[in-house]
Amino acid sequence: MSQRALQDYLKATYKLSGDDERPVTTSALAERLNVAQPSVTGMVKKLAAEGLMQHIPYQGVRLTPAGRRVAVETIRRHRIVEQFLVQVLGLSWDEVDAEAEVLEHAVSERVVNRMWEVLGRPDSDPHGSPIPPPHADLQESRDLCALSDAPTGVLLRVARLHERSPEALRYLAGLGVVPGGEVRVVERAPFNGPLMIGAGQALHALDAGMAQAIWVHAEFAG
Amino acid sequence: MSQRALQDYLKATYKLSGDDERPVTTSALAERLNVAQPSVTGMVKKLAAEGLMQHIPYQGVRLTPAGRRVAVETIRRHRIVEQFLVQVLGLSWDEVDAEAEVLEHAVSERVVNRMWEVLGRPDSDPHGSPIPPPHADLQESRDLCALSDAPTGVLLRVARLHERSPEALRYLAGLGVVPGGEVRVVERAPFNGPLMIGAGQALHALDAGMAQAIWVHAEFAG
DNA sequence: TCACATTTTTAGGCTAGGCTAAAATATGTC
DNA sequence: GACATATTTTAGCCTAGCCTAAAAATGTGA
Ligand SMILES: [Mn+2]
Ligand SMILES: [Mn+2]
Ligand SMILES: [Mn+2]
Ligand SMILES: [Mn+2]
């Protein structure tokens, strides 16, 4: 198996599985990886044979501890590369994801750790996602909740942005929604409708899907 | 075709072809790329169909102008990455070649040009090989000759080291042979035998093959 | 509990980039 | 100019990673 395919499958499984490590369907993987469902079934069998996944036919897949380690190391490389591209090479934070999606498979452990050192051992990437120390595990969403699930009226601090398209990120930044910034949910339309959010002085309508990509600190003692 | 295969084949052809752009045999490519000869014939046909090479069966291959451009851009990325790994990330100059061999296919034009700017637009890599400006052509061995062809007794300045193994590079550095350093050919054994070279105070015997990897300025006005 | 819609896997095929063994071509020697 | 030898190409095969269409398993609701 190519490193690229292997790492992308494990990473996608990890991200879809969540902190509670619930099983992931092959169709969810297919959608996330932009490949057909039978392609996923084929790859999943190989990854299971390698001991990186557990596959229960018709049920779904789960990462083994070994698979989880590969996934976490790949995500760590991705985030360090992103931070490096922004801090050292001056690329803009909304466009580094695509570059990192390739480079995460090409940088060696030595190179990525040197990057991390040169950056001063940062603990998060340009989108607010955590960077663990070498070989450490990753706790993704400690004390965070999506803006779509956040209480109304409370002042909240933005922790991370999960949206990957540069356009979406620039749009959110234009609204004042950036990691470390403040937002308030003013009103929530019923039936999973758009949210009215306050950021700075202004009030904006925000699609519910986009609100899921915005993670805020659950308790904001601001 | 994958970018990786395409770029490595064109790069190898460029390097084996030399400044006079003489035709390259498929067996020479096979040896350089560590693949079997029939694999090269197959790839060469595809690259010729893409307009990147001209293939005359049983004779050899030559790069087209388009193929040469791809080769030069790939070599440029390789050398900028090497210099960046040494200068910014602190890797040692004898071990960056292997890293660059992978990264040269993964860094985008934007990233490599930012690296070049951050480095202060260097005109050579850690081994003394030239780095052209963006989109410029490459003149590899202007006024250089291999130590194996250099005149005896004359003080020479080392321009570049073509050897790729870290062990060989460290050995040469241990002898005092580094880009920018000085050497003198004291004696040359007949039948392409070893050379006696002077570097600093000391005198060393050097294999003729290794002497081919050392390029010196043809006229040293030192 | 059984029919039906949905999800997943299997079956079979394709391209890329390798391989070995056999056939074709080129070259050096007499 | 003919032949032996070396080089190169062709033929046929393999694995990886993708695809579509068909078959099988799942689970829903009457
Ligand atoms: Mn990736
Ligand atoms: Mn990120
Ligand atoms: Mn390469
Ligand atoms: Mn170099």
C-alpha cells in the first residue's frame, strides 16, 4: 500500500470516529475520501489485514491502537506543516490545508520535528486544532462544543474552525469568526435552520452546516 | 502518469544527457532509476507520447524543450529544498538529498518560491550545485571540470560535489574536500587509477570514481 | 413475518508502474 | 559480408488503487 492511501484512510477513519471511537461506515469513508464505496471496502480489507483496522462486514470499521497511532502521527504532521507554512513561509491560513494534505505524506519524522522545534513547539495549528508533542496521543475536543450546539446569549470564545475550503474560511474571518475570537449565538431558527450570531458589533445569519464547523470553548469564563 | 515517476524520469534523463544534450540510453536510465530496462522502455514511450521526450528506438532518448523545462523545475525544487533543510531546519548537508528526493515532488511552486525568498534567493545548494531564478534555464557545468580531469599540481577550488551517499560526502568532508575549499592533484596513477590529492596540509589517496564526483573551477585565479 | 428500500460487498475491469523471459535489433570481429 | 555478442524492445504477468454493475445482507413498517 502506498503511504499516501494508507495514511489518508486511517486519518479519515480517525476523524469520523470521534473521541468516543464509535465505528465508521464504509460509505462515510467513501464520501469523505471522494472515492466509490467498493473502493473503500477493498482498502479497508487490506488495512484490516495489516492490523491497522478492525472490519466487521456490513457494520463498519474501527481503528486498532496501531492504526490510531498512524492516524494521529499523520494529523500531527499535517498541523505542524500548516503552522510552518503560515509562520515561516508566510502563506495565508485559509489556503494551507491543501498544501498540507500532500506534504503530510512527504515530510519525514525528523523534518516535522525540526519544524515543530523551529516554531517553538506550538500546541495548535492555524485553525486552532491541537498539535500534540511527539508520540503523544490526541484528545480532539476536550471541553469544546460546536457553535450549532452552543447555548444562546452567552459570550463564547472560538477554539477551532473545521471548515476546509479557503472560501469558507475567508468568509468566516470576514465575519470576525477566527480562532481566539468571540461570538454569541443570538437566535437559532427551528428545524436546524440558520443561526443569528453576534461577532464584534455586527449581527450575521449563519448556515447551520457552517455553525457545525465552528468549535467554541464550552465554558467561557471571559 | 504520477508526478513522481514523470519528474524522476525527466530529471534522470536531463542529468545523464549533460550540457551538450547528447542522447541517453534506456539502460543508463534503468541503472540510474534502479528499475529494469523494460520498465524504462515502457515509461519512455509514455513520456514521448506526452511530448516530453523524443524516443528513437534502439538509439536512445532526448528531452524536448517541454521535458527539459519540467526537469529543470524539478531540479530547482530539489536544490531549494536541500538548502532550506540545511539553513532553516538545521539538517546536515550530507543527509538532505534523500529527503529532497521525496519533497521535490510534493512542494508546490508557491511553497518552493517562498522558501527561496526566505533563504535570500541563494544561487547554489549545500553541495554547490546551482539554483536558477524561477523559470530560468540551467547551465550545469559552466567553467567546471571533474577533479579526475583536472591538471596536476595546480591549486583548485572545489565547486560542487555530485556524490549522493551521506557516507561518501562525510568522507570527503573529512578529507577537507567541501564546496568552496581548495584541493591540488599531486599525482595521478595510470589506467584510471587512484589520485593523490592534497587538501590543507595532508595528502590523501582518492578513488578515481570519487574524483569524478568532485567538480572544480577550471581556472582558479586564487 | 415478510416484502421492500437501503447499504454493503462481490465480481469484473481499467490504468499506472513495476517485473521476467523471449524476440528483435545493433554492433564488433573476422 | 556473416556471425556472435550485447543491447533493446516486445510479450505477458503482477500489485495498487480506483471504477461500475450485480448480488447479498440489513433493517423497516405493514
Ligand atoms: Mn493527505
Ligand atoms: Mn488545520
Ligand atoms: Mn524524486
Ligand atoms: Mn544537492
